[in-house]
Amino acid sequence: LLPVLVVMIAADGPVPVLPSETILMSAAAAAFGVHDIRGTVGLFAAALVGSIAGDLLAFWLGRSSNRLLPAAAHADSGLGHWVRANLFHRPVVALVGARLLPGGRLVSTAAAGRVGLPLRRFLPGSLVSSSVWSVYMLAVGMLLIVLATSADSAVLYLIGSVVAGVGFGVAFVGGLS
């Protein structure tokens, strides 16, 4: 499962239609459910390696191809504009911030390549954003198994996750301005 997961997560960078997040969260829920620490660490490592590989693939596609990723990195409004405006000044912040938004991984990594961000400045951002994303996906898997096994507290967990999601969103939007 882990090598397939690495390939799926890597391919999900430039082709974001694969169900890699769903598979990762489900596998994390299963690993947490049976208290498989080694499996959980393996899932984290697979997610991290696949994510960085996919970021590098999208970065190089953005750097070398105007045909495959024509509009992703050159949008004049919204996420594409914000990413381009922040890539050279705060590449880690731009890559992490965009990573957690729908379509943000492709836009941010392709834009980094397209605008000529040096690889030595891109890699730390990819490492941090991939780490944050991997932990986030495993946390969702852990939450899923908690919700599935403790119906009494499911409402509390749901309320807590909504409050945390809204708090994260407010903090992120506040950081954009």
C-alpha cells in the first residue's frame, strides 16, 4: 500500500483528480484504529515523500511547460495572484498557505516554477507544506476513527472540528491581509 500511496500522492500534484487524500485518511483511520504506530509512521513518511515528489513534478512542469499548465500559475486574481505576489518574499508562507486550499497545491507549485523561484528556495517550502499537509491528513484520519468508535462524543468532536476549521480559516484569511 505505501509505495502505491507515494505514487498516487506524487501524481496528485500535477493531476489533482486522484483520490489520494481519501485513501490516506482511510488508511490513517485504520492504522489509528488498531494502534499501529509503525503503520502510522509509514503513512506519514509515504505522504511526505509522495507530496514532495509531486510538488517537484508540478514545479518542473511549471518551469518548463506552457501547454500543460496554461492558466494555473498566471491567474490575475484570487489564489494565483496572491501566490505569485508572495513567492519571492515569503516562499514558505505562500506554499504552506496555498497548500491547504482547494487547488492551491497545483497553483502554488506550478507558479513557483513558472516565475523562476530557485529550487533552493522552493524545497524548504515544499518540505514544510508537505509536512503540514501530511500531519493534517493523518489528524483527519485519527478524527475519523474517533468519531467511528465513540458515538457518544461524536457531536462534541464535530463541534470541535467545525470551531477549529473556522478558527483556522479566520487566522489564515487574517494572515493574507
